[in-house]
Amino acid sequence: MTVEEKDSKRAKTTLSALPATRERLAEFANRDETVDQTLNRLMDAVQSMRVRARNAYETRTAAAKADPRAWAAGAKLADMLADRAAARQAAKV
């Protein structure tokens, strides 16, 4: 069931956008697709990417925790990167 089927009551909403933004949105729209359908499809795609990225992160973390040497190497690398970031920040000031 799509969002449109669940929410059959329509409210009129005005969104102001720059012409360039409208043009970009139009590039993502399929033929004969409403703005509502386009926005829902794009939001679904972003949500799906977020879920896949989170699952991939959790899979990598679980694999690293299963290998203590990899976990230790990752922690060492994270500490090194944090030290470099702190040094760069201190150099900016």
C-alpha cells in the first residue's frame, strides 16, 4: 500500500522553491508523475539508502568485533586519526 492509498485526504500545501530547485526536481520526475509521487519516491530511496548503510555498518562492526586483532587495529587507527584532527585544529588557531 502506497502513501497515496493510505492518505486519500489531500491538503493543499504551497512550497516555495527557487526556479533552479524546481528544475532539479523535474529532472528526477518520471513522465506523468505528480510532484507528490516524485517526492515520495525520492524520500523512499533516501530512507532505503540509510537503512542499507546502517546495516552495512553494523555488519562491518560485528565482523571486526569477532576478530580482536582487527578491532585493536581499528581502535589504533581511530586514535591516530583523532590525534591528527586535534593537531590540525590546534594549528588553525
